[in-house]
Amino acid sequence: MMKNRCVVSGLAVALAVIALLSSAQAGSERLVMVMSVQKMSHDQLVHVRFQDNQGHSLRSDVMKRLAVHRGNCDTGRELLMPEDYKFGFSPEKEMGIYLSPQAWKDAPLCFSDPEFGRLQTTVTRKDIGQSIVRVFK
């Protein structure tokens, strides 16, 4: 009985280690659990965190209803998840949005929410591999 328990425990530990090592980007198609700065830089991703006008991070339910447009909020192309962006945690484990290069290159972005309004911003090459903060005013 003791031998079986050790074998099962050893197997569980081995599977856990394999799971941790096999995925540098754990999560799902729409959610990135954590991504390293190196991976973000390699893929030219930018992580954007959002705050309200009092400096509080936006809750995940608010972030889920954000509309993201490339260009103007009214006439710009609406970005799609997961092709253009994904929700995810920064290397510091802060919730935000990972923007792909086709989403942020050569055009301003507009984030809008019924409660918080609109936020027009730009992302540049210097933001690659970074977690940047944008504030709804």
C-alpha cells in the first residue's frame, strides 16, 4: 500500500513539472495566464493595464466589455479576440490586454466602455515587451 502511494505521488509530481515546463504561455485561446518579457518581446506584444480616474485597476468584468478599435472609436475597425488581442496577466501578474503587432502598429487605438467612456491612445515600438498603464479620465 505504501509503495503504491509513493508511485502515485511521484507520478503526480512528474506530471505537474511537465505541465509547468511544457507551456511558456499557459492559459487558453483568449486568456494568457502569465507571459515572460522575453516572449512578449519576441512576439512584439504589448500588455496594457487599465485604471479608472482614481488609480484603481479595472475589474475583469469591466475589461471583458471593453470595445477595442484600431483608429477612431466611431469609424475604426473593431479588433477581434483572440486574433488581435487577448486578456492576460503581465509578468507582474496584473490583469490587462495583450495586443498583437497588427493591432497596435501604425494606428492609434480606442478603448471604450459604457461606464468609463472612451480612451484614445497610441502604442509604440518602445512599448514592446512592456506592461503599460492607460487611465480612463
